[in-house]
Amino acid sequence: MFYHFTATYIHGFSGILYKCFDVGWCGVDLFFVLSGFLITGILFDAKNGPHYFQAFYMRRVLRIFPLYYGFLFVLFVLVPLVHRFSPLIRHYMTEQVWLWSYLTNFDYCLSPHPLIAKFHLAHFWSLAVEEQFYLIWPAVILLFQPKTVIRICLFCIGGALLGRLLLIADHANPATIFNLTPCRMDSLAAGALCALLVRVNLSTLKLVKVARFITVFSGVGLLCVLACRGGSNADNPIMHSVGYTFLALFFAGILLLAVDPSQDNVLTWFLRCPLLVLFGFYSYAIYVFHYPLVHVFNRWFSVDLLSRDLHSRLLGLGVHVLCSVFVSLFIAMLSWNFYERHFLKLKKYFVLSARNTVPKQARSQVKADRSLRLGFRQVAKELAVWFRQSPVLKKADLVAA
């Protein structure tokens, strides 16, 4: 969100500020790692249960389709009834077929995409990649033993890197490298690998050592990539090749460190922040709504007006981003409480049996409530408790004692 809400304005900044704003494009790699981790964990835990495919796909349909297709229905069916689009937009309305069929990532590679650009629907390419991943991965988990799946994950990581190198050598469009599923499967496979590593018989100590090695190795690799060509993704063939792999491994290493329940450090404490958990709970609706609303936010919280009133371009942009983020969160909360949750209730008819092999300490639970006011009050109380559990404060108490 920070990247999307500043994309129009970052060129007005230079040096370190510009790089801080621009680096937000790599958030999608973290999304893929998390997706691979969560979906592989769900599938592995339900592997020996009845109705494996039916239960998994129906639960995914109930979680993803109602909001996504509801959004497309409103935008392309209801809105034209009350608002007449420009001739240019009407000319390209057939482009919406890529959105309805979860092939937005292919649209980027094969044709111009003025409709997607006009309505700020570009972010749906990553959802298309994830859905294409769902078509194959459940069968892989069911058919093969964990050790074989680990090898498949390693093969996918290497295969994605090799595929990108071949495309770069062939002078392919950077959008093809960035958007196609085979080129991005290393991030999904890295997340899947994490899910398997926390479920096979690895000692906690060995797992932490693996996580630290992966994090340090990939972190050094990323620094080398940045030193060579900078943080911009658009014109950086080094980032297009090994850079994406380093990103996948870096986020995978952080994830492994974060899910270890024996760890009690600043990282795990920070990631348990109730505000982050709140955003995580409503993240899907935030993902769907925030980018198409950029035009609205630019009118509601104009950076130019805010900068003039605050006498600072940086402060104006900061207030614009904060307002846009929290309005996106509020809209997502409304969507979940009054729309999505009614479809999610149907999940009880498609139960996935689970062996619960991941320790319960590693799971964050959020209770949503129809009363949004109560939800914010609950988060405020949890924030106070979370702050008192800070490792820094605990050390200070020990020193004082």
C-alpha cells in the first residue's frame, strides 16, 4: 500500500527517500512466499483426510471468489448502468475477459492493457499467479512424499531462475519475466519449502540454523544486487534474474525465524503486534480495494493541498498515505463483516481434516466482530499488552531488579 499510494509522487524525491519509496514493489514476493507457506501447510495437514480436493477447492472458492467477482461485477456491470465510460474505455472493455478468467498476468505479456491501467487493476496479476498455482500444487502434495516435495521445491526455485535467465538472454519484455507464473514460482516454492521444513522431523536448533543461513546468504546477495544496479526493478536485469531468487530466499528465511515458537526476540515480538495482525486478518479485502481507490484518495486527500497546509511536501505525502491506508482498512472491515463472512460460514460444509503439526504458539488468532467500534477498542487494549511484553522493557526490568 505504501508503494502504491506514493507511486505518483516519488519522482519528486531523491536519494535515500526515493529508494525507500520505490523498493515497495518487492512486497509481492513476500506475498508469494506467504501464500506458498500457508497453502502448502493446509494441504499437507489435510493430505490423508477425506474429500481432499473437494474440500480444499471449495474453501478457496468461498474465500476468494465472492469478493473478487463481486468487485468485478460492480465495476463492469453495475457502474456502466449509472455512469457512461469514455469511448476509449468502451473500446477496450473486452480486455476484462483476462480479469474474469484469472489470466491478468498473461494480459501484461501479450497485449496493451489500457483498461487495467485506467481502473488501477494491475495488482490482480499476483492473484492470477496464485490461482494458477492452486491448480497444480494440491496434486503435487497428494501424490508425493514430503522429501520428494522438498526436492520439487528446490527444482522449482532453480527452474524459475533458469527460465528468467533464458528470457533475459532472448531480450524478452521485462513484464513477461515479472508476471508469468513459471518465472515467479521460486517465491511460491520457497514458501512451500518453509511449510515442509517446519513439519518434517527437524530439530528446532537445526531449523533456526537453516533459517539464519538462508537469511544471511540471501541478504548479502540482495545487497550485492543493489550495489550493482540500485533498487529499481524496471530496468535491472540482475534483479530480474538472481535478484528475485534472493528475495524469495530472504523472505523465506525471515518466515522460518518468525514461526519458531521458541524464539523470543525483537523480530517475533514485532510480528505479534496486534495492529499488524489486524491488517493481516483483513488483508485480502485491503488487497482488492486499495489500488482501485487510488484515484479517489488522490481527490479526498490531495497531496498538493496537504503539502500546502502543512508547509512540507514530505509531511503532505505522509498524511496522504496514512489516510489512504486506514480508509482502505476501514472499507475492508466493512466488506468482511457485512459481505465476506456470510460466504465463509459455508466453509463448515467443507471441512479439511488437519493433524495440527504446527505448534499453536505460532498461530495468531483474531476475533472479528460486527461492531467495528468494539474491534478497534479490542486492538487498542491488545496494543498496550503487546507493548509491555517488549524484550527491551523486559531487559530493563531485569536490570532494575
